[in-house]
Amino acid sequence: MANTITLIVLCVLVFSFTFVNGFHDGCNVVATLIASRAMRPKVALAMAGLVEFLSPFAILVLGASVSGTMQKLVNASLYSDPSMKSVALAFITAGIVSAISWNLLTWKLGIPASSSHALIGGVVGAGLAAYGASNISWDYFFGKVVLMIFLTPAISFVVGFVVMKITLFLLKKASRGVNKFFVYIQWLMMAFLAFNHPYNDSQKSLGIIMILMSIFYGTSATDFPLWGIALAALMLSSGIMLGGFGIIKTVGTGIYRVRPVHSFASQFTAGAVILGASMVGAPVSASQIVSSSIMGVGSAEHYKHVHWGVMGKIITSWIITIPIVGTLGAILFFVFRLVF
């Protein structure tokens, strides 16, 4: 009975993180759509929430390589060992709580920091404290996390820049009426981005659920529980429907003055980059990718009008997230070690 209660409490913690992730990172999906005044905020959030609810179920068809990356960050043979269960419980609880704490702080400050990197930092930091450096999969950490921190924003910037340049070239002789086209095409692009965002993000939470299954049942879990996918979908969609309006303002208006054509180019770019990352199993940051795509789109039109100071603060938050949350995760491990 005690085991069941503990498992339920920890699952609640995981899906609490998923909910916070929804209104923290998910709001990036609609930031440019709202900023360009193509749709009212409540309508945009509701539509995005519907798409985000459906997206995680694509895991059943397309697979979940991102979840596999999350499970392999720390040596699975250790956290699935029944004789070390109390250590494993302290490890995973510290990782989740540290990620939630960082997300709530950056949400309060309106900083589009990365929920993905917060969770990864918390898990790796707690894992270091629990099992030592030799039991962290540094190949996965540096190859699919750290590398992507620098690579995906760069790709987003370049693709956004190119897409915008091509769009501007094609619009040279277009009339003002073309703006209506971009108002409506944004709806489609928002759905494209809203689909790809939770496909990547839900897998992070599901990766932690699979770690919990391994801890409680003593074997390496491989099959995703349908209830886990459904709850991840529900929490992400509920989170985005509430909306992190401070972050929406920063992303939608703080980087560049976004109009419908810019929103179209940014959404297409961000959706494509997130989809590509999901296919190679990289747990990437939607906030990083969306912000970088806006920066690339803005630079393609008027680079002097990009608010580089705001972008500098955002980039700083990307760099410091994993070290700070990792340190917090390590500290909390020793706290929860006393609890368990």
C-alpha cells in the first residue's frame, strides 16, 4: 500500500511538471500569433491546447526516441535495482522538484527559459549526487543535450533567416491584400508547431514515468502506459490554455515587432526544427527554438530592429539553466535521501 501511495505521489509530481511545462514553454507556440494580432489570445490558446492534447498520442505510431534519451541519462541498472530503491526514489524526486522550482521562478519573472533543460539538469544533477559521475551517460548528455543547446538555436536562426528572405523576395510585387493570406496561414502554421511541441515535450515526462516504473517494478520498463500518454496530453494542453502571458509578451513583442508574415516564417521554422530534433531523439527546448527563429526572421528584414539586449538575457537563461538546476537537484537529493 505504501509503495502504491508513493508511486501515485511521484506521478502527480511528474504531471505537475508537465502542467507547468505547458504554460511555461507551450505559450511559445502562440506568442507570435497573438503578437501579430491574427487571433485573440483566448481563442489562440484554446486552439493550441486542442492540438497539444492530440499530439502526444502520435508516440504510439511514430515512436518515442526522446523518452529513451531521458531514461539513458543515468545508468538504468542502478535505479532499477530493488536493493537501492530508497536512493532511486530520492534521486528522481530531487530531479523533478528542482525542475518544477526553476520553471515556476522563470515563469514568475517572465523569462522563456527551457523546461526541457530544467528537467535534464535536475535529473543529471541528482544522478551525480546519487550515483557518481561514472554512472551518467555523458555521450547522451553532451551529444543530445549540450550540443543541441547550441545547435538548434543556430539552425533555427539560419532557417528563419532564409525562410524570411525567400518570403520577402516572393512578395516583392504583392499587394497589401497578401496580409490576409498570412493571417490565415498562421493558423495552419500554429497547428504545425503546436503538434510538434508536445510530441517532443510529452516524451520527457513519459521518460520520467518509465524511470518510476523501473524503480517500483525492478525491471527496465519499455512499454508506454496509455494512461501516462493521456495524462501528459491533458496536462500539457491544460497548461497552455492557461497561458504564460508574461512569456508570451517577451517572445511575441520583446525580440522583434512581429507582423503576420514574420509569425508565419517563425512558426514554420520552429515546427520544422522541433520535428527534426524529435526524430533523432533530442530533448530540445521550444522556447530556444521559437526565440531564435524570431531573431532570424527579424534579422532577415531589419537586423537593427531586433532587440538584441532582450535576446541576450534570454540566451543567458539558456546557458545557466542546466548548471543551476543541476546544483539544486544535487542538493535536494541529500534532502530527500533523509525522507526516503
